[in-house]
Amino acid sequence: MSVIEAEPRVKNVPAAAEPGLLALEDGIAWLRLDDPGKKVNTLSTRLFNWFEGQVARVERERPEGLVIYSGKPDGFVAGADLEELLALTDPMDVIAMLRRGHDLMERLAALPFPTVAAIHGAALGGGLELALACRRRIATEHPKTKLGLPEVQLGLIPGLGGTQRLPRLIGVPDALDLILTGKQVDARKARRLGLVDDTCHPTDLRTAAERAVRTRGEAKKTKKSIASRAGDFLARTPLGGKMVWDKARAGVMEKTGGHYPAPLVAIGIVREGLKLPLRRALDLEAGAFSELVTTETAKNLISIFFAKNEVEARAGKIARAARPVETVGVLGAGFMGAGIAQVLAQKGVSIVLKDKDLAAVGRGYAFCQQQFRERVKRRRATEAEAKRDLGKVLPTIEYETLRRSDFVVEAVFEDLQVKHAVLRETAAVAPDGLIFASNTSAIPIARIAEGSRHPERVVGMHFFSPVAKMPLLEVIRHPGTSEETLATTVAIGRTMGKTVIVVGDGPGFFTSRVLGAMLNEAAWMLAEGADIEQVDRAMTRWGWPVGPFALLDEVGLDVARHAGQVVRDALGDRVAPPPVFERMINDRRLGRKAKRGFYLYEEGKKGKTSKRVDPAVYPLLGWSAKPLSDQEITERCWLQMLNETARCMEEKIITNPADVDIGVLFGFGFPPFRGGLLREADRQGLPWVVETLDRYAENYGERLRPAALLREMAGRGETFYKK
């Protein structure tokens, strides 16, 4: 049964191979999009062929109105068929395809009777552009209903009229916000923006759509804020327009560093398109899209999209063997533990949040409470929803309360003895079959499992901070972890909305070990005479969100030292750090939490914190300047990440290139426009990688000598991704 409450009674059903059907009932044409064999609807040549025939039919028959809806249970239209799009290598073929799409949208928009897009689930990219070509839009107030134009996240701009119809509908400022960020909004926010005309409960979608068809006159205009109306007016005037467009461009440059051409192109297309009739503006959009789709940035960003889908499909397959979990215990109510509890509660899971004393668990509970308040403040939840979710968190200091938990996430101090003690105390009261997941960032899971009578039910669950924002979850299985334990852990991660990669056991696993290699190399450069600010600046210019020393301050130098020591104990002097960390920690420079590390942190007005490099660090380290080029800084950092990744692959800790690239992209911000660590290696060529590492090894030591896997692949002319 469709989300449209009751399907129209259909007499002539098209062949099953067709991607939908058109049914006429009580004067209204109901057009259902439902491409067989696909989980979601996408705009493809096949769907266009069918859709053109249906539009021609309603043009001839002239019903009282047309409602377009989806036959998929959780989605409207998710966007364009990217595989088909990537197969077009000639820009003229892309333009021809887009012009065909524009002609179809124009015919839909010109129909002489009410047209309604009845939206349930994702209406993204081309799906939203299809809805924009309708006179009215109705959307369900359901968590899965999201509207947006995410093309910039793929290195593209909207190509089926989004850059032109959206600003004309909701105004330039709000349209630019959606187009330049790729953000997705829910139905309520869409209504406030004027993007949809009405919202409803999912079961009322058919009724609301029919009402929209039969209601004569214009839809109600959304009450826009004074600022929004003023911004739209300014954008359409010569002097004010320059202010609006310059501000938009400056904002894009600040966020992207100029590495992503699509947002800048989008600004120009929106600006110039508003000066033209719609048809000519659409031609402008098609030309710009066709140029962007062939760029290296777009290809890399689209490759990430496919890699993410691959990773999530594998995780979904693993999760099929999961057992049900009703209550999760979270041991440790610190920043990480409380974050895990809050996200799980938000997803409807009952939580027992335990810590050693009332003060500690009280702080964790207060953190959860504050996070839910923030969601209400940002209109991502109602007061009732926030109270309901907070009610799922039970704070406690008693182990006895864990009797109701069949899955426990441990997030206590990074000490093996402490973790063993917590594991034993939990097992003493927990029900039979308890799964124990440790949120350690470096300690091998097999060593933690030694403290359990059931090592097969011990697993690693490495979250990234802050839990609510970071999309990756690294699940670590040791050799004895059972399939059911792994499946259940992966399923819980997916319930939290995380992209899950499964890796093998070992010190530092994959992400901590690889990130540690980069941070270690940055510390060696500092010890050799590199400038803190130059290293961080070189890396951010290369595309990182923050430089390695700023990141070390965020992580905490004591935490970084501990993780590094765990890895060094297992791997030896090859991963030994310079004396930088010991000297910094001995001087109580722990990073941002201590208000001083490599940088000094000062509270400013309105609670904002400013930072600047602390010049006292240099004499503390016995430092003397030695010039390094930005090229050497970036190469030594990312090549050491690659080197350690190759060793992890040799040890079978991780083997799939998609897992590697999603791990570095989603775990700690490897520059997305480069497509991932292994795609960057393939682009540069492994012979160049090996030659460059050998040169650096001669100058700076054996730690930079290329891994055997890199040398072997280079010798055979191989790449990580098959061409």
C-alpha cells in the first residue's frame, strides 16, 4: 500500500516493467512514480521516456488536476541516476539530456490545471526540481521526509531548473542557503520557507493532495521574515545585489578555500539567471552543469557517494543477523559516553547511563538534557519529542540497574585494567548473552576480551567526537568475536544513523593508527624546525578542515600520547614520536581543555574562544627554525597516512578501498574533493608515491620508507581502484 492513503481504483494498469502508472479517478489524474527493481526512484532516461508519455496523455485528456506521488514506501524521488550521468563523457550529450529534462518540466509547469507534488520521504535534487515544476507541493511531517538540492556535495549544481525556480519561489537568500550548502530540510521548515504549501500526517497525504487540487485560487503565501524579504529585494537591485552576491561568494570561499568550484558557479548562475526569461536561464544552468560534471572534483565527490553506498550496503548485509536490543547500557557519563546515550535515546532506544558517582552521572544527564534543548531551539524537535527522548535516559550509579540491558557500551578511561574491572562488574549483574562493546580508540579488543568469560561477545565500537555530529562508526572485531555480536553491534550503529566500517583488531585499529601516523609526522617536522602555524596553514590549504597541531589540541595531548604509546608498544620504534609530546605534557600543555597546548585559548565576547600560537612552545622544545616548503609538509603528512594504511592492509586490518576512503573522509576530515586517501594515491601514481617516500626516508629516517605493499603494487603497475 502506498503512503497515499488509498490507491485510486485502476482499470488499465501499465505493464509491470514500466516505472509507474497513471490512474484517473473522480476527475483527478494520479501519477505514481515507482520504478520496479529499484529501492528508490531516480530520474533516468527510462523514467523520462515513460513520464513524457504520461504528460502527453494528461495534456490530451485535461483532467481537473494532476497529483504526482511515489509508490516507494519511504521516498519521493532521490535525484538523478548518477551512473547514467557519469556514462556521458561528452558535455554536449549532457546538455542534450538536460534540455530534454527542461522541456519536460516546462510542459509540466504549463499544464492548464492544478498540479500537485505529494511528497513523502526524500525529495532531493531532481526529485525536488520535479516538485518545483508543479503548482503546489504537499509534504508529510515524517522524519524521512526531507527536501533539498544536494548537488554541490557532488561537485555539481542543480540541473533541472533548481537554480532558477527555487529563487523565484522562496527568494534569493533562502534559495542560496539551500543551493550552496546542499542542506536538507524537513516538511515544517520547508513550509516556513514557502517551499511547500502545506504539510500533513503521512496517512492524510491523499486527502491533502486532493484538497490542494480542488482548492481554487492561489496557495497561501508564507509569511516571510522582514530580513528575508529585504534580502530578496536587495539581491534584485544593482547596488544591493552586489552586496548579496559578494557576501555569498565570501562565505563560500571561507568554507571551501576555493577547492570546490560548484558553489561559486551556482552563485553566478542564480545571479545571471534572474536577469533572464526562465527558458534562457535554464539554458545557462544546463551549460554550467555540463562543464562541472566532467571536472576532477565532481568525479571524486561522486565516487565518495558510490563508496558510501557500497559501505552501507555491506553493513546492512551484516546487520541482518542481528538480535533485537531493547535497552543499552552506557558505562561512563563523560563527554563521549553521554553523547552516545543522547544519540541512542534520540533514535528511540532505552538507555541506562551509569557512572561512578552522582556528580559524574549528573553531568552526563545534564549534557543529554542540553543537547535535546538545542534540538528544540534549532527546531529539529518539538518540546514533546525532546521530553520523550530524555525520558529514555535512566541515570544511575548502581550496577544492579544494568540487569535490564542486553547490550553495553563502555566509555570509561583508556586503561586496560579499568576496562577489565568494568567488564567483570557488568558481567556479574547483566543478563545472559550480554554483548560488551568497548569505545576504545587504541587498545586491542582481544586484550579487553581477555577479561571476559565470554570473549565471543566482546567487540570494539570506536565513536568519533562529538558523537552527534561525526558520521563514522568503526566497529572492531577481534578473532573470537561471534557473527551475532558483530551483526548486533553494526545494527545498533546503523540505528544511530552512523556509516559503519568493520575492521580487524590491532593496536589503534585503522583510523587511530592512520591518523596517528600523520600527527606523528607533523610533530617530527616541528622537532626538526618547522613552524606550527605554517604546518597547520599548509594542511588547511591542501584541504583539511584543521591543521595537525590544532587537531592535537582538540584531541588532547595526553590522549594522543596514550594512543601513540599503545601503538608503539606493539609496532616498535618505527612509530616512535619525537620528544615533543612529553615536553608539552610535562609543562601541563594538554590542549584546548587546559586552555593551552600548541595554541593559547582565550575566552572572548559572547563566549567565543580565540586562539593563537603560543611562542613559548618553541623554547620549551629547544626549537631552531628550519625552512620547509608547503609541498613537503603536505606530502610527508598524507604519504605517511598512506604508508600506514598500506601496512594495515598487509595485516588484513582493513582490505576494502571503499572502507579506507570512507574511514578517512568521515572519521577525521580527509579533503573530500580529493576523493579519499587511496583515490589520491591512484591519481598521483604509486610509482611516484614510492619514489617520493624513498627520498624522504633518505633525508629523515626509515619511518618514511614505503610499505612493501606500495612497492609491490607500484612494480606491477597496479592501482587501489580498478579502472
